[in-house]
Amino acid sequence: MKVKLKIKKGDTVKVIAGNSNGKTGKVLEVFTDKNRAIVEGVNMITKHVKPSATNPEGGLNNTEASIHISNLMLVDPSSGDATRVGRKLNSDNKLQRYSKKTGEFI
């Protein structure tokens, strides 16, 4: 069963727990099966890259690692503050995300 998450690709989120606590970034990818997301510039790790034909130098690469959804909080586009997310029917009778802080649709 696929779970409905409150964070989508392209959202701006704030990290509320972990080593990257307090940082904000844009969601690059969401893994619904693992409840994890990759956020731009957050939870950076160093990967050792073996030399190959395409990359003869090899070396160390800094990349973003995934972070659990529970450690992320959506940033409200209108106010710029982190907010909890709810879902309610809009005027077209479709479920849409809304900010619990301001009450506006996202």
C-alpha cells in the first residue's frame, strides 16, 4: 500500500532534527516506500569514487544522502515559516494540502 506523504518533490523544507538541524532546502527526490527524501544541500556525505574510463581521476565526491520524512517540516510559501500540513477539500471538491499555521492552501 502506498502511503500519502505531506512532502512532495520541489517543496522547500526545513530540517527539524539530526545533524543538519535548522537548514532549509528544496526536495530533489522522495522515496515513498522508505519514507525518506533527498534535500538539496542537507545531510551531505563523502563518497569514495573508484577511477573508471569516464572518470579517470576517481577521488571523493560530496553528495546528499536521504533523510527521514519525520525530520522534515514544510516551509509555507506565503509566510516563509515552517508549518504542519493538513489536507482538506478545496472549492473543486478535491483534497489539497494546506498550512495549519496560516490556513492557506499550498
